[in-house]
Amino acid sequence: MISGTPVLSLRNTTKKFGGLVAVNELDFDVTEHQVMGLIGPNGSGKSTTLNLISGALRLTSGSISLRGNPIEHLPAQAIARRGVARTFQLVRLLPSMNVLENVKAGAVFGHRRRWGAEADHFARQVLARVGMAHQANAPISQLTYIDTKRVELARLLASEPEVLLLDEWLAGLNPTELEEGIKLIQDLRAEGRTIILVEHVMDAIRALCDVCVVMSSGVKIAQGTPEAVLSDPEVVRAYLGDEHA
Amino acid sequence: MRAEETRNVTISVVLLALAACLPFTGNAYALTIGVTIAMYAVLATSWALFSGPTHYISLATAAFFGIGTFTTGIGIQFLPYWSLLPIAGVLGGVLAALVGLATLRLSGVYFVIFTLGLAELVRQIITWFQNMSGQKGLYVLTNITEAGIYWQLLGLGALVYLTGWLIGRSRLGFALRIIGDDEQVARHSGINTAAAKIMLFVVSGAVAAITGAILAPRYVYIEPSLAFTPMLSFQVVIMALLGGTGRLWGPLVGVIPFTFLWEAISVSFPSQTTLLLGVCFLLIVYLLPYGFVGLFQSIKQRASGVFS
């Protein structure tokens, strides 16, 4: 699964907030069908990296390309249309709409655009895919926490993205929900999706990631399989003193 | 769904036909009120097309309306009346597009203040221009009757409803609802949020300008302080909120009672109108945050809750 053509490539990607260098000359490739874990202590620049890829933030220098085409200059909506779909650290759904309409938002405006009955039908299929078919007409306010996460994931999947960016998607789940969540992403991995996960849950990283990029203070300090990087002395040092050590 | 749509279209056509008969009653006072209601219905509905789904409160109605009245006021000396309505629409639309490009990236209170300032800015420019040219006001003398104005407004209203209905069924309408819920999600779902907002702002600006152009012959004498009165912008917002912006027909439900209330206030308390307008605004926001539409819906929900 490691081989394949790069879908997303970051080269010398740098983001400065005034004097603070949040992401410093970051380089990595995500290849087709790969699940990459982006890990590191709090404040190491993981979420900033996702924000740079999805166009929520502009880079200071460097480049990001999707299938060889530079995207770093594009606005967020154009990046989404080219097939980069993301979740947010805190689940963000559309509160005035029901479950199906939330998923349709992805189907109608995403990478592959559908409309009318076709969008409806496809959104239902995707809902079934994440195990939410029976709740299509439920208002968002009635969902359990894990179900809100499922709906958010379904919105992404409905846009048929090239790359999924999941920002701490498993955070805040209880042990049972966590198991369900990991299972769901494992299924996506088995389907051959290309995914970047920002994650703190080590069990999930071991279970899900083909490769990990470890960041500390905005710099990539290690890259490799989860086993290799998690036993790397420099990685251990970065985590020590941090609450996740 | 289809049956419901057919029913709604039938009801709308019947109501429109009934409304069109008002001038034949020969009651001049009723017609005057009718023109006022039709004018505010058009303004509040087109305002809600933009502000309803996006939750951007625009106070620019007076700016567009005033541009429309001045289009007729100045243009009538050179061009036939009928050509002035589309010209007013284009001018209002262009101004809305420019304002949209400049401000819709801002959100919340910045947008509100900018739109309020816009009406004042346009008014000052016209006043300055009139002072320079030594011309104080404009006379609009036409043979257009009150009934003629009324029917034009009804026609424009029908057009606004049709536009609103089509937008509601379109991708653009869905995009605006998503923007209203969460603009960041909208962007990251692939929606060009700025373009969607500007399009709707242009529609609402163009309609307000055409309304102003239609109303100009009624005023006969036009001056900037009348055409660009900020009171108009506030009244439109209050009426639309009173009715509720969640449905296309919402603003109309607010316009009718408010017009009568306003008539009563202007007659009984002519020097306290602004104060009472403010009180009305506060009461509506506190007691009916979602307007009559929201009230009906919560009653319906409660009723179905009792019976289920």
C-alpha cells in the first residue's frame, strides 16, 4: 500500500504568524490509497498544516500540489471542488437542516457535483455507508455525539473527494464509540481512500495509519510506519513533558 | 410535495388577482394604504431573499430605493417612463454588486454599519451635486395614477415571488442556506460564498431601486432627504423580521399589520414616531425572534406534539 503515485505533495511548506513559525519547511507526499497520520504534541502545527492544505490559511512560502497541480494559491472552495474534503476539530454540521440535507451539501457542491433526485439518492447511499440510513430525516439536534461525527464524515464522502482530511475526528469519543469510529475509518481504508489523519489517540494511529509524519514545533522530526516512529528516541523526547507522553 | 406546490401557486394567483381588484372599489384611502403595503411587501420580501438565509442585516434599502426615485426624477426629463424602470434596476444592481464586492467579506456588525452609511453617502453626494448645480429638488410630473403605481408594484411583487421561488429550488438557494448555517463549512464544501451572497444582494438592490423608480411619480417633488430616509431601511427590516424570513411569504405577513400599526402611530403620535419604531423593534426581537412564521411553526409543532 505504500507505493503509488502521490496524490498530495507538500514542499517547503511554511506558515508564519508574525514572528511565530507554526509550520517550518514541511515536506511530505501522500500517495494513492494511503492513510497518513499527522501526529505530534499540542501546538506542533498539525492543525495548521490541515488548514494550509484545505485553504483555510494561506502559506507564507512553499507549495502544495494535488496530483501535480499547485493548489496553494486557490481559495478554500476551489480546493474543496478539486477534491480535498475536511472535517473540523469541533464537529461542524448545519444546524437548521436535517441529516440528509447535511450530507447533500457535500453531494451538491463537492468534487463531483450532483443535483435533484440524483443528489438525494447519492446522499442516502452515503448515509447508509456510515450506518445512518435510518436517521435521514432526523434533525441534527437529536443526534448522539458519534452520530454527528458520522454525518460530518458522510458529508465529506458525498463529495467524492480525492483526499480526506480528518482533524482529530476520534477525539472526545467514549471507549465504545472509539471502537466504532476506528472501525469506520478502517472500512474507508479498505475501500482504498486516501486520508490524512491528525490524531492523538495512539491506538487509532497504530490501527489505521500506513505511515506517520511526526511534527514538533512546526518541524517534521520523523516519518515512517507507526511502529518505527513511535519508538524513535527523538519522537519520544518530543512527547515527554507533554500531557500525551 | 408537487400537490403542495400546485396549491401554493393557486393560492398566490388568486390572492394576486383579488389584490389587483382593489382600485375598482373606488375607495381612495384603501388604495393609498394598498400602495404602501405593496411597496413594503416588495421591499421586505426582496430584502429577505438576501438577509433571510444569510443572516446579513442590510440597512441599504434606502440607498437603492433613493437611487431608483432619482433615476425617475432625473431620467423623466429625457426618456420615456417605462425605460426608466430597467435602468433603475441596473443602477441598483451595479451599486449592490460594488458594495457586495467591498463588504460581503466582512461579516456581522461591520456589514450593517457599512450599509447604513451607504444610504447617507449617496444622499450626501446627490445633495452636494444639487448644491453645485444650484438645483434644489426635482419635480416628477406624469399622468401615472395611484392605481397605475399600485398595479406596477403588484407586478413587481409577483416577479419577486417568482424569483424567490426559483432561487429556493435552485443550487443557489441551497448554497445560501448552508452559508447562513455555517459559512466556513460552506466554503470547505466547495461553495463560492462571496459570489452567492453578491448575486442575492444584487437581486435585492435592483428590486429596491425599481420600487423607488415606480414610487417617484407619487411623491411629485423629490429631494434627497425624502428619497434616502434611513427610516425606510429600518422599517423594511422590522417588517421582514416581524413576519419572519424563514418562508417566502413571511415578510408579507409582517408588512400588512405593521403598515396599519404605523398608520395609527403616525396619526396619534406624529412627533414620537422614531421612538415608537425603536420600541416596536425591541419588542419584535424579544418576543418574536423568528417572526410570525416561527410562531406558526412552533404552534403547529406543539399541536402535533399534543396529538401524537
